[in-house]
Amino acid sequence: MDLYWIFYDASFDEDVMETLEHCCVTGFTKWDRVLGKGPHAVPKMDNAVWPGYNCAVLVAVSEEESDHLRDSLQTLRAKLGGRGMEIFRMRGERVGDG
């Protein structure tokens, strides 16, 4: 299985959720109000000094579904101007019963 970490500006939330639905992703874990700073971005700390925040989504998909999801997320990132969204893919393995 492949795990996708998707970090994005909260203003892109609807676009990301629609992309996951279009890719038939049936399960994910989402964190709202993620604070931090990327190497080429201003901090997002959800305060008066550094307003704004991100969201983060973790998705686990089969190898068969992985390329379609990757391509769809890359297309979305390009549509958004290549900024405000980072995508990471890694191999995953379920541990224990499930």
C-alpha cells in the first residue's frame, strides 16, 4: 500500500476533498488548523502576526490506485499554481489484524 501525506492551505480544502472523492478514496485521516512553516513560505500560525493555517490529510491506497491518485493530486497542484500544497508518497504496511 502507498501512503500519501497531503499538506495544503486551508483555502484549498474543497478542491482537495473533491479530488479525493473523484479518485474514489473511501477513507482518510484529516487534521484541520495545522500550524507550521515550509522552506519557501511564510509561517502559518493562525495568529495576528502569522495569520492562516493549513490542513493535512493522510490517505492509504492500494498500489493499483496509487498512480491515479498521484496524477490527480499533481494535476490539482498545478491548477493551484504549484504553491500552497505539498504531496509526499511513501510505502506503507499494515501491522497487526485489520
